[in-house]
Amino acid sequence: MIRPELDGVVGLLLAAGRGTRFDSSGRRNKLLAPLPDGRTVLRASATALCDCLPQVVVVVREDSQDQVDALIGLPVQIVENRRAALGMGTSIAAGVAATPAARGWLVALADMPYLASETIAAVALRVAQDNRAIVAPTLNGQRGHPVGFGSIFGPALMGLLGDQGPRALFEVHPVSLLPILDSGILRDIDTPGDLEPDA
């Protein structure tokens, strides 16, 4: 359920990668692979954000009409990243640039469909409460996703390049760690075997 106190925190779903570890030939898009419940990886990941946040942006590559089609019916904004080949940082930058008035951003990865809605809401709430916060969930001391950024980081996020993403921000700003009992914060889809919920 969308919580009014999270209004202004934007869910930013990164879906512009190639996913070559899933299929080195590049013929199978892991984000369009079906989960046991019949939904695609991408749709499950997007739905989890939509269930909690009033605004969700999905960043895709230019040649991704099939991914756009997989999201039909969901209340998401599609942003095309024409610089996707330069790395994940450009997708974050594109999504933030499209929502400059946000109170903060929750950066999630489209190949992590097993995130609990409660986790998303908990991270987003920390961001809503502190515009200077960087928030990350942890499980047994291991940091996972999604990562929340308060609005003060907007200019820095819009300047990101490369595959390192916001790692440089983590090195110079404190990260508020949020212990979570949700294995979904660490589970991404790298191989076809990862599609099973108990993989």
C-alpha cells in the first residue's frame, strides 16, 4: 500500500543493462524471463516499487520496446538512457534528471525481483525523514539494495558516469545502515537458476 509519508520519494528502477551473464549470446533478456508466478523479472521488480511509492521511474535503453511493453498497466514513467553503454551511473543520472523536484530517490535494480515491500518502504521512509541521508539495507552485516538518497545528493547523482554508480558517494558520505530480515536485498538474477524463489 502506498504510504502518504513517502510522497516525493521516487523509486528509480535501473533496467538498462545487457545482462550478459544470464545469456552470453545476448539473445535472452533476463529481465523478460518469467518467474514461477508467471510475471517477468522486470514486472515483478517494478510492481514491488509501485506497491509502496507514489512515483516510479524505470530507466531503459533506447532499443527496449519489449521491456516497455512488459510494464503496460503499471503506473511507471519510462526514461530512455541514450548513454546506457557508458554504465549504470548514466542510468541513475538520467532518472534523477527526469525527477529533479524529488525529496529523494530509492535506487533499485531491475534484476532483483524478490525484494519485500516492507524493505522498500523502510528505506524510503528514512530518506523522506532526512534529505541528507544515504540509506542502505543490510542482512547479517552485508549491505544490499535498494539504496536511498536524500534530495541533497541530486546534483551528484546527475553527474554519475560508468559502472561504479554512486560508489564514490559512499566513500565520502556516511551511509545509514538499516538491518533488514529480507534475503531479497541480496538476491539478483544472474543465471536462469536464480529465477526460482528458493534458489
